[in-house]
Amino acid sequence: MTQFQIRKRIAKAWLDQKVAKRARTVKSIGLDRAKSVGIIFRYKSGEDVKAVEAYAKQLKREGIKTVKVLGYVAEKEMPEGLKPGKMDTYFTKKDLNFVQIPSGVNFMNFITEKFDILIDVSDADSLPCL
């Protein structure tokens, strides 16, 4: 087993433990009744940002009051030209601990907010976005 696989297994166990402890009320709500939407994605290129931003703006036009976007950049530094805006924020590898668990102000602000709908468009194997 490689060091990465061990770290991934530790992170998954930590995440499973956190999820098991969290009381969560699941309810069905349509976009027509939602007041807030959170979108999580993994940044790979400027095209990803354009697509997610376009969708976020569409949701705002459709009457969603609060739309926030959290993007994970799998690099130590932010790519040139990628800047957080009013609706979006990002976290990088610098915001991950040894077992790939995110921390940092941007991440913590996003996850403490309650959304009516949370949309995850990240890769299935993108652990920091779980």
C-alpha cells in the first residue's frame, strides 16, 4: 500500500466518522423554492470556472437569493488570473493537512453555511471535495 493510499484511507475513515456523528435532515426541495444553493467543483481549467460561473449566474437569474461556489485547485498556488469573486471562493493544496482534509478560512466559511441545495460537480475521486 502506498503512502497516498494510506493517507486516503485515513481521510475516508475520518470523513465517515464525521458524517456518522452529524445529524442531517434530508428534505426534497426544488429550485423554484430554494433560497440558497452551494456548488462544489474541482478546478482543472478556465473552462470549468466559466461553466460553473454561468450556472451560478443562471440560478441567480431564476430567483435563487444566495449562490456560493467553492472550487478546489489541486495545486499549491492559485493559477494566474483565478481570483475569488462575490459568489466564488477557492482552496488549494496548501489548505489541506497531511491526510488531505481541507481547512482554511475559505473552506470553513463555505461548509458552515447552510444551503437549501448543495450541488457537487467534482470528480468522484476528488477527496478534498467530498
